[in-house]
Amino acid sequence: MDKEIHIRNLVYKYISNQCDGHEQDELLRHLQTPAGKWVFDEVMTSEAGKIFTKSEEIEPAVSSRLLGRLHRSMLPEETANEHRLPFYRKSGFMLISAVVLVLLVALAVYWFTV
């Protein structure tokens, strides 16, 4: 029962975007177990029920939080944290280009001196 409460707290922290990396890893490990999946389903059903008020209107604060968290979790990590460089601006491409250029110059010098 204690483990179930702990998982529930992790899920609530996750959907409110308050989990650190260690807690997210722990939550993902719990979600691979039947008990973890059950708790996650229960929490998400409860949260989904809070989206609609008694007048059948959408509660903006709850729906925005859930949709925002879902959107952030679907973005690739590198896209969310950094901008992608074109291939010709990456250091590996520049290094290879420089080596090829030096080899071509050396080959040209050798060719014309022989």
C-alpha cells in the first residue's frame, strides 16, 4: 500500500511537471509493472474527470496542465533543449573537410613536383 501511494505521488508530480530526472526514471520503472500501470491509469482517470466541471464545461487550468505535459513529453529531448545545426556546420563535418582538403593539396603538390 505504501508503494502504491509513492507511485501515485510520483505520477501527480510528473503531470504537474515537478519531477526531477531521478524521479522520472523511477516512475518509468514502476510503469513497467502491473501495479504501476494500474495506479497510473487510476490517477489519469481521476485527473481526466477533473477536466469537466459539473456544468460540463472544461476546466482550463487542469486541461492546460495535462495537455502541456503531454505535449512536452512527445517532443524529442534534443529538440526541446537545443537547436539542430545543419550538417555542414557540425564540427565533425568541418574536421573531415579540412583533412580532405589538406590531402588534396598534398596530392596536387606531389603531382606537380614529380
